[in-house]
Amino acid sequence: MKKTLLVLGAGIDQTYPIIVAQKFGLRVLAADSNPNAQGFSIADEVAKVSNRDIDALKVLCDESAKCGNKIAGILVMGTDIPDVAAELALYLKIPGPSIFTGKSTTDKFIMKEILSKNGITVPWYALVENFDSLRNLMSKHKGKKFVIKPTDRSGARGVFIISPDMIELEDLYKESIKESNSGRVIIEEFIEGDQISTESILWKGKAFTPGFVDRNYEMLARFAPSVIENGGNHPSKVDEKNRSNVIKLVEAAAKALGIFDGVAKGDVVIGKDGKPMIIELAARLSGGDFSESLIPLGTGVNIVKEAIKVALGESPNVNNLSDQWEQSVSNRYFFGKPGILKSINGLDKVRELPWVKKFEIWVKPGDEIKQIKYHAGRLGVFIVCGDSYEETQERIETIYNLVTFDIKANNV
């Protein structure tokens, strides 16, 4: 009988791992609270269950086992719930993140406490008790910029760059708290420098890192104080020495958080002094296009397939985690001003371009476009490849020039 893999979620980010798992010869059970989840149309078994409802998921796993389909592994991709996977793995007595890893990688304050105590370099940080505490903390570090964010959210929800003289500082503090599931927020120093996303498979404590891209924050000024990322670029412009330093740091951070056999998604900044720091580290595969597109297009590595093996307790093929080739590839997003979307132009022209590897629009005429505050407010995405970084960037500009969104402001 085929082994059954439980995929937590069946949305856009989980459709690709469902397909990979089935090609790998697995039976897939997908759980999602959305009855119209995209992945439901292809999974072998589906359940309208929240991927955060641990009790309901335990019942689901038990029922699947009674039908002869015992869960052999759990995969988390594109949703920050390794704590749920940890609870289920313990309950089912199957491979998965430990309770320690699940907790420490979903609470950013606990994460930074553990990393700091283990000598892993992170930006200065502190837990914010109240608004007066926030102001006092900032006053002790004059002349610096800071980031405030919930301890337990992802996708840039409630994340803002702040400074002591901002008129809207208290409003941003309250908004960050509102976005936090626990009502807890942290402040950390904003480090100027190159930001890197990494994606690693750890096996027996050794990190294999085919995912290494430059994060693109060219729109920080446009969307300030929100921190909105606009895709990434492969290959990274970081030189070999600094790349090696980043990978070593990610490996050390992963092991400090209890990841010895599993996935580690790193967010790293290389400061002006050339030293890398861990901003965050997640015990899951990246959503968006990193694991699904940028890594395989740029390097020829199917990291999702190897992550599935690890989720089943099987040895990954480490040779398959080495770059097979190097190609320039970038993903970018579409953004719009607030208002009512009247029309979208240039779609057919873009679809005819052979070097466009992905092109999705997530809105339609008649939709209300709101002020973007986090990543879910983006209007669509595209991926382009080229023979060089320069060619890829030129093609990005071509797409932006071709596709236009006619949006009528609400007050017009």
C-alpha cells in the first residue's frame, strides 16, 4: 500500500507539494478549512479541517488509520505551523519537528532568546510590555531604526519600521498587537544591509542549502512603514565567502532550535560590517515561489521532494541537493493603489513571452483594492528567467510596462 502523507493546508502554497508527493508515489491527505481550497481537486483524500485545529486533526488521522491509511509523515509548506506538526508527530509517533522546535520557531521572542543564548548573532531585540515600554526601549538606542512585529505571525502582518519621532507610533504599536494571535510583540533593531533567504534540508545535523536568494526590498519607501518584500533574485550577489558564512550560521541556528533532521527556512541580513545575522528561522518550507519555483528553476534542485523524504523519516539524496545548473531567475509582484479595479491590460501579451515561467493575477475587475499592509495584499506574481542578472531585470521591467491596472480611487 502507498504511504500516506498529511499536508497541512490545501491552498496555493500546498498544491505543488501535493503534486510532488503523488509523483513520488505517495497518497496525500490534505486538510484545510476552506472548502474551495485549490489542492482539494487533486489530493487523494481531503478534509475540511483547520490546519491549526490539533484536536480535529488528531481525529482525522485516527479515522484515516482505521481506513487502512495510517499517516506516515507530515509536511508543512507556506504556513507557519510547525508547532501543529510537532504535536501531531508526537501523537502519531512518526518523524517530525520536536515540541521544542515547534514552539521555538513559531514564537519570535523565544526563538531569539534561544539563538542568543547559543551564541547565534541576531539583531538587538526586546519583548514590548506596553507602549511606554516601547518608547523607553527606543530611547535607550537613540539614532537607530527599529522593527516592531508580532511574536507569532508571518507574511509581514503587523510588521512596521518605526522610529521614536513618528506621529503614528502608538497606532502602529496597537496594530501590531492586533495582528498578534497572542497579543505579544517584539522590537528589534533594523539592520541596513543585504537580506538573504535560505532554504535548507538538515540531515543528521548537516545543512544542505540549495536555496540562497537575494530578497528584494526596493519598495520600502513606497509602502512605509509596512515592510513589503517584492520577490527575490537568484543567483545571489553575495560572494562565496559570505555565502559560506551565512550557510554555517543557518546550520548553527537550526541546530540550536532543535532541527537536526528537517527543514530550515532562514531570513538573514548581512550588515555593513560584513557579518551575517539571523532575523528569523522557520521549521518549514517556504511558500510563495521560493521552494516551488526559484530553487528548481535556478539550480535544478527539487527541494520539496527531498523534504518529503525527510518528513517520512527517510534519508534524502544529498547529491540531489547540489546545484545541477545555475540560471538567473527572479520573481516579482504586482501592487495597486486603493480603489475599485476597473480593468487589467496587457495580460495576453505577457502570456506569449517564452521566458515568463509563472504569471498569475489574483484580482479581477470590480474588486476593491485596499491599502497594502502585508504580503496578502499583492495583486499577482510573475517569474522570469534570463541568461544573466541584467537580462532578467530588463525582462522584469518589460512585464511591469506591459501590465497595467486601471483603478478608480474610492473618493473619485
